[in-house]
Amino acid sequence: MKIVGINSSHDTSVCQYDTETQTLDFMHEEDRFRRHKYWSPHYKQSDDQHHDVLSAIYKGGVQRPDELVFASFDRRSFNIDWDVDKLLENRMTSIEIAEWIKAEPLNNKREERLLEKYSDFITGSGVGGIAEEKGIHDGFASQFEVNGEPMHAYYFWYEHHLFHAYCGYHLSPYYENGEDCIAITMDGGGARLDWENWRSYQEIESIYRMKKGEFAERQWVLQSNHRALGNLHSNGFPNQQAGSLDYTGENVIEVKDGVEYEYTSNASNGMDFSNISHALGCDKLGRAAGKVMGMASYGVVREPPYRNFNNYAYAQELELHAFDNTCKTIQKAIDLNPDCKNIVLSGGYALNCTNNYKYLSVFPDHQFFVDPIPHDGGTAFGACVHLDLLFKNKDIVSRRNDNN
């Protein structure tokens, strides 16, 4: 069976997986076909064009597959729009709202309370992104036609780090040798794993135990609403500096089905590099995290009072800070899996090659493999592997969209 996987977030990609040979036939990255770095799809609601067209499908000669599956970063969101004029006229209320938001973690119940308590200063709210996600996927699926009939049926789950884990493990020597591994996935964002209770939080770090031919075992997830709070601030909340809405208390930890879910408002390591790439002028939308990682190699961090305040030194300070944080995550993964010495790193942050080699000196008893497609493009392949496992275990769920 041939499964085509499409990642519809940034790093948009198309791949094909042969379930009989368990091999990746090809992986096409859309921005390379377009010669447009950082390209990502957007749903268009105009009458003449309802979706972007993937050049990787028709230029890459991708044929209609037996099955089609999508991966994404989870476009769902909960938005609040402020009455800017009222907040500008009521500065003390603006400060009060900010203090109220950051006093406790902003779960769904507190979001609803916020809407009720400060309704006079809110012009609107609502859930977004669901129609956009479906529109993008429907559009891409319609490109696969046979005798004029588009392909309507496809699979999609709100997962992200899980697909990173499958991709990294399947491409590693551990999979080929039939060995277990620990998959550590780190990214700027991911799926909203508890939409019913913590919809503003997206996974930023995850730990999985991987076994050949078996479903990944999720062991620990760190989720952050740092970006959601940033959006809440940018939607017209005046008089407050960036980050003024972030909860800075102890992380909330919940255990569900033996898995530890941790909730924070802190930025992930990947978010930090993205934010600094914007601040240093590498990219106006903060997409050039890799440039900051590269800059770190040329910086010299000195102790006070002899500090270097240039871009390279600042990048290196961030690099060292991120290294310490990542070592803590790796140690947590080792503590959860004391019997396993194989570690796979995936997710966009795993592109941090200036830090990757250093982990060996801190964890000399373990061996590391870095996913060759660690960015979001690799999730297309991970989704294919996940779908294949569902079929083989006869555990498949209904298709999200099936008009045939």
C-alpha cells in the first residue's frame, strides 16, 4: 500500500511511504519547488480560488495514493479582541486585567471567567483555525484526481510531536536494528493535546518510548501558552509591555493515564531563538532561528564587568541557556527510561547542531541520533507511519472527511 503524507504547516512537505517495504519513497519540500523560503499555506475564501496549490504534487509527479494523511501544527485557537479605546482611557483597569490574567494559569475556565468579568473591555471572542485547517486539507486532497474525480477521503489527527517521534525513530539505525529508543521532540509549538480544558497550551517538548512495530508510548509532555498570551497581548491590549500577561508561578502538573502533563507560560527554547531572530533583524516574522544558532558560534560571553553587547555574544548566551535547559529534558528522559541507551532528537529545535554534539560529553553512556528531517516537514512521514500502524493493528478510526 502507498500512503502519501502531507504536512500543512510551515516547512510544507509531501512524502510517500511504502507499507510493504516500510521505506520512504520520496520527500518533497514545497519551498524548494517554489524557490520561496518559509512558504506556508493559507486558506483563501475568494470565489475563484479556495486554496493554495501544492507545486510538490504536480511538479513532483506525485500520483494518487491508496491512502492520504495530513499532519499540521494545530491551527485551532481561542481569540479575544480588546476595546483599545476603553483600555487606553482606563489605564488602571488595563493593569488590573493584566495582573488578573497572569495570577494563575489561564485554562478554559479562567478564560470564560475573563470574558465575564471584563466584558465591558472586550469586543469579541471565538475559536478560530478549524475551518482554515479543513479548507487547506480539502484543497490539497482535491489535487489528486482520476478521470476528473478528486480525492475527498483522507485522515487527520491533531498530533505533531508524535509524528516527529515516528519520523526520527523510523529513520534511525535503532529502528533498522530492532532496538528501542527514547525519542525527545522539541519544537516551538505543536498540538493542543487538551483542548477541552487547556486549549491555549501547545506541546513544546515531549518524551516517547519507541519500539519497532508498536505505537509510541507517550511519557511526558511540556505544554506552553506563551504564544497564546502573546497573541492576547497583540490583539489590542495597550499600556503593557510584551510578556506582561505571562504566568510566572510554578508549573501545573497533571497525570493522565500514567503520563505527566506539565503546563507553563515560559517560552520553549525554539521560541526563544525565533523571538531573537526577529529582534536581531534576521527575519521580520521570527522564522530564522537557525541564523541565531549559527551566530552563537562566533560570540564570546564574558563575565561582568567586561560584557560584550553585540549580536553574536547575545546569541551565544541564549545558546548556553538553551543547552542547560535541554540537558535537563534529556536527563528526565533517561530517568524515565534507565534501561535504554538510544536517544533520538527531533523537532525543529533539533536543528541546533552547535549544541547537539555537546550532549555526548554530558551523557557519555548514551548514543544520540538526530532526525535527518527534524523540522515540520518530517511530520508528514511520521503521520504515514502512524496510519500504517493503525491499519496493521486494526485500530483505525473513521476518516475525518470522507465524501466518497
